[in-house]
Amino acid sequence: MFCWLIFLNIILLSDRSESWSAREVIHQFNHDQQLQLNIYLDCNDVELQIGQEVSNLFVNSTADKMKILGRFSSHSLIIACFKDSTRNRTLNGVKELLWGLQYLPILFVVDSNMDFYFQQALRHGFIHVLALNFMNGSLYTYKPYPKVEVHQIKDMQKFYKLTKLRNLQGQAVRTTVETMTPRCFRYRNRHGQLVYAGYMYRMVKEFISTYNGTEEHVFGNVDTVPYKEGLAALKNGEIDMMPRIIHALEWYYFYRSHILYNIKTYIMVPWAEPLPKSLYFIQPFRGTVWITIMVSFVYASIVIWWIRYRQQGNSSLTQSFMDVLQLLFQLPLSKIWHFNMGTHQVVSFIVLFVFGFMLTNLYTAQLSSYLTTGLFKSQINTFDDLFREKRTLLVESFDAEVLHNMTKEKIIQKEFESIILITSIEEVFKHRKSLNTSYAYEAYEDRIAFELSQQRYLRVPIFKILKEVYDQRPVFVALRHGLPYVELFNNYLRRIFESGIWIKLQEDSFLEGIASGEISFRKSKSREIKIFDKDFYFFAYILLGMGWCVSTIALFLELWSFKYSVTNVLHEG
């Protein structure tokens, strides 16, 4: 009798494994994946024996479009009930409901034509799909590549294994290969072979190679894909992924991969021009210091003249002037200063000698430093400096539109609109890559680092980066809507970024840009630093000439004064 009971249980279990109810499948899903929400789409007229172990939400595809993303938990199961008369409407409802979350588990409750539903599931990017035949309780899923294969499910573990995508089976992955340095660019090597490079392209290529896909190029002969054409191709599903940084545009044309980080946009401006060496003589001290020195010099001359006049009854202001000059600038003294000349003279000597010693040494030290490092005109360090100098910011039409929107929303200063010059994207690339100092440029930090790496070995850089952030955008890979292997790509992308391979690919793209000739190291114009040249002495010559002129005028004034005094004496005699 006991053996008969065991035999009957085995028969019941075997029959049970081939016949499923919707409640059992849903319960199994909730238990295995720790789900928090069951969403029923168009299931009002279907008897499913709904359980209460998790929250339930009933949605009708005829109502307003609803998305799970950002509104409900992503730990959800979608149960879609299909009827022949409304199946297209229900499919569109599932598509809208799972926008951006097409990797969530889905249960189709159908009555026939499994192949049609699985073909539609693949078209919309749904991989984790179970189809329950409501008439006989049979359960099915599918494998997407290399072609749709329908498999009957008797055990849920088999479903999890079949729907875990690990191999693209040669599936074509369509991508662009436009020139967007350093993310993607191309060149011909020494053997004449066309080589594609760039850190984002290399990352996409490695994904395709790792998961056995087939790389297929879209716009392969176009150097720079026009923005509108590229967006239209993404929207129409002609491009699977695009290795470039792109604005979100409210995700209308495409969806995104996992966001890695926010990349900043900076403005690069020309380095300030070198200051003429003839002006180096007056640069060690500021104008206020020079005025203080001149006032102190005049004051000391008058004080010493007055002291001598009080002591001796007569004194020469010119002589006092020359004595102060000798003491301040450590020149050979024309007379001996000693204590027997009086306390006032000794104090004046000590004060002027100490002050002159400090002044001359500080001046010569500063001048030597400037001659070694070089001096430059006023640098542009802020956006306000950029506006004040009225530097032209070269942008292309799309960036000009973004700039206008940011100024309208008061994200950046409105003065930017008065300094921009709009041109084609090809012209912007050409001038920026050649480091044309006629303009200032805005670009993402990776591109600026790539193009400014050309001046790595220059003594004086050609461009500098303003520290103020102009803009910032999220970094992701643009993916077409409904891409089936988006979950696989996101897992791969996270591992690439977290392991540091992303940074390594960026550094390699810089070196490959040099090797390919896309950019080149700049050389200084001269290996020798000419410190003492004709320009350096130009200001000294001017000072010498001015001194001669002043001394000549003083000589004639003294001669005239002497002649006038002699004439007065003769008339009085």
C-alpha cells in the first residue's frame, strides 16, 4: 500500500511539472528574485488567482502611458495578458511600461502563437520573458541568438539559465566610427591599413569581441557624423551604440548605458604674450614701491642738505643728492663718513646704507629670477577676464544653441553670447587641434587634455585652461531603444570602469593620437634662452639718455645761474 502511495505522488509531480498556473509562476518569481511589486497589464478580464505576498498594481493599456522608471520599484514583475484583438496595444503598453527597464522579468499570458510574441519581445529588447499558455498550462521561453529558439520550461532554473545572455552568437553590433578625438578616430598605419582608435571605440570593440559579436560600421566613410543625421539613425534603430559623449536630449532619440561619471567642460584660452625684456628693469617692484623709493630719496637728500646747511652755513643740494645716491645703491663713496662728522651724519649713513643694501639685493634677486623664468602680460584666469579682453569663443551651431539655453536659464553669464563666433564643426576641430591662438575654445576635459598634450615639452605653453567649470554632462554610451543586450553591456561597462581599464584606454588614446599623426608634440622655437640681448638693454639706454638730457639741462642752468650771479656782482661793484 505504501509503495502505491509513492507511485501516485510521483505521477502527480510529473504531471504537475508540465502544467503551470499563473499564480504558481508568479509566486516562484517573487520567491526566487525577492520582488517587491507585481504589475498586471490588461488582466482585468482574466482569472489569475492573484496572491497577496507582494504589492499588486493593475494597469490598463488604454489609459495614459505610464513608466515604471522613476515612479515604482525596479524589483518588479510584469504580467501582461494578451488577447488576439488587442495584442498590439498590449505590446505597446509593455514597451512604454518598461522604458529603460527592458531587462525586468516579464510573464506573457497568451492562448496561442508563441513565436509571434517572442519575436516581438526580441524586437523591443525583452530577454527575460516567460510565456504561459493559459489553455493548457504549458510554459515557454526563448533564446534570442543566433535566431529565436522557443524552449518549454519545466523547471524555473532552466529559465534562468536560458535567459542569462552571455554570447551574442555573431549578432551584428552596429556602431559609428566618426572622428571624435580622443573617444574615436581613425588613421592609416605605416602599412597603409585603416586603423580605428580612441578609448570609447576600443571599449566598445572589446565588448563585441568578448561576447562574440560582429562589428558593423554605420556612416563608415563619414569623418564627422552630422548631429541630426546621427540622432535620426539612433531613433530609427540603425545604430546600436555610439562611442561618443552626447547630450541626453530627454532620451527621445536614444537611451543610455550605465552612467559612469560627470565630465566637465572647460574653456581653453591662449597663454599670455611674453613681456618685452626692455621692461624687466621696472618689474621687480610695483609702482607704489617705486614712488615710495623716489619720495624717500628726495626726502633724504633734503634732510642731509638741511643738516649740513645748519652745521656749515652753506651746503650744495646737488652734493647731498649724489651722496644719498651713492649710499642707496651701494656705489663707491666720494667722501669718508665718520663719527667725527657728527651724530646726525652717522645716523643718516647707517639708515641709508642698511636700506640701500636691502633694496639693491632684493631688486637684483627679483630681476635675476624674472630673467630666468620670463615675464608675461596679464593672464586670462576667469570668465570675467575673458569678457574684459573680448576674446572670441569659437563654437559650432549645436554648442551655440546649448550656450544660449544655459544663458537663458542663468547657468552661465549672459556675456558669453557677445563673444561667440559660430562656424562649422570642421572649422572648430581644425583651429582647436592646430592650437590657433586667434580664438578661445570650449570642450570636454578629455578632449582638452588630448589636444593640449601637444605642448607637453614646450618651455612656455601655447594654451591654458580656465579653472572655472563651463558645463558638465553625464558620461554614458548612447544605445538605441530596445537593445536586447543592454544589461550585458552595462555589467561589462561597470567592470571596465571599476578596474581602471577605462583610464588606461584614455592614456593609450593620447599616445596613439601622437603615433597616428592626429596630433603632434610641439617644439620650442629656440633651445637657447637669450637673456641679455638688445631688447633687454633698450630700457637702460632710454634711462641713460634721459639722464644725459637732465644732466645737460642742469649744467646749462648752473652756467646760467653762475653767469647771472657774476653779472649782478659786477653791477653792484
